[in-house]
Amino acid sequence: MERQFSDVFSRCDPANGVGLVELRRPPHNFFDTALIAAIADAYEWLDGIDECRALVLAAEGRSFCAGALFQSDDERATALDADGNDTVTASLYSNAVRLLRTRKPVVAAVHGAAIGGGLGLAVSCDFRVVGPDTRLAANFVKLGISPGFGLTRMLPRLIGEQRAALLMLTGRRLKGEQAVDWGLADLYCPDTEQVRKRAFELAAEIAEGAPLAVESTRATLRQGLADAIAVQTDHELGEQTRLRRSEDHAEGVAAVAERRPGVFRRR
């Protein structure tokens, strides 16, 4: 059983009960609303297949997901509603919450970069498998903007408030081994080529459990999470909409693109 959802390929192997959701926007799998919606569509399709008991989220190319596709100034202007709210990001976050409302556990095979919203995508999963080339960062402050994708709620839940604050206020990157030490990832593979294989092994181990019990346990552990993230992303959206109008945000985008420190002027 397999289906294609835009740039997302999905299949289920009834033999071991493991489904695959694969991003196919290489090399870096930059996301937009359409990509996040396609991932949610794939999750929901696999939710409807009884033989599928656990999922692996993986990606083609050099990076798991290196962040969002930047909008041009003209695109941003046309994306604002009458109250000045960013409708594109609002739609993106609405689809991101859909990822948290599905029933089956998801193991992320995170190779290469998972940056910004790409990190948000990784931490929306139940588990993360990483390797020596994995780089995880919530680099929003480097871009002159505040965090989004529910990271201000999900990161403290995973690694504690202090470490989450350190990551988000510095924008620093964590490599694979340190991510495991911090609790941001669950398994480390010293061979990058084995990251996906190990993710499938973990998903297959989960799939061996009684499916109703697995889904019930997961739902209990995540009780209220999707609703909380919906509230949090509404707040994040307001802050991001405000900061996107700043000169510092334009400077941050340019500085990151040019691989230099930003020169920020508080305006």
C-alpha cells in the first residue's frame, strides 16, 4: 500500500506494521504550508490502515528539514488579512497541529539539518533517531524573529525550561550525540547511513505491542497536547507577525543567507 501526497511519499508494510512518510523535496526539504499539509494527509491516511501500527518520518536529500521557505516582501504583503495577521503562517500552524491529532506513534529519522520549523517537525514526533551529521537548532533569534511551530511549548516539555531557553535564546546548534544527552533525541547511530534503519527498527518494536493499548497509552501521554499547541501557535503567530515588520528581521534573513553575524538595531 502506497500513496503520494504532493512532495510526500507514504507507504505501509503490513508484514511488520510500519508505515513510512518520506519528504521528497531534496536537497534540504524546506517546508511551506503545502508540505506540512501533505505530511498531515499522509499521517491521516495511515491512521485509517489497521495494519499500520507505527510510522517513520524520514526525508530524501542532504537534510531532514532545513527550515521554512522564505516569503518575499510582496508575498508577505498579500498574505495579511484585514487585521494585519499572517494568513499563510496561520494556515501552516493549523496544519502543524493536525500532526499532533493523529493516533499512531511516529519515529523521526533525522539526518543532516533540522532547523527552525524543521526542528519543530522533528519534535512533533514521538521519538527521534540521529547520527553524526545531525544538526538541530531553533535559530529564530538569528533571523530577528521569535520561535514558532509550537517549539516554545514542545521544547520545554522535552528537555526542560532551562535548556529550551538556552537553545532558543542563543540559536545554537546541537549535534546528534549532545541531542541524545539533552533528551532532545532518543537514539544515536554512529553511522549516518544506519539512521533510517534504526528508526524502522524502533518503529517495528513499537508495532509489536497491542495496537489498541499502544494508541491508548500514547493518547494518555499526549492528553491535551494538540489543544495546547494550537493555543501556543496562535500566540507565536502574533509575535512573529509583529516582528516580521521589523528591520531587524530583514537584516537577520540577509545575515543568515550571507553566513555572517546580524547587525541588529532594535527597529
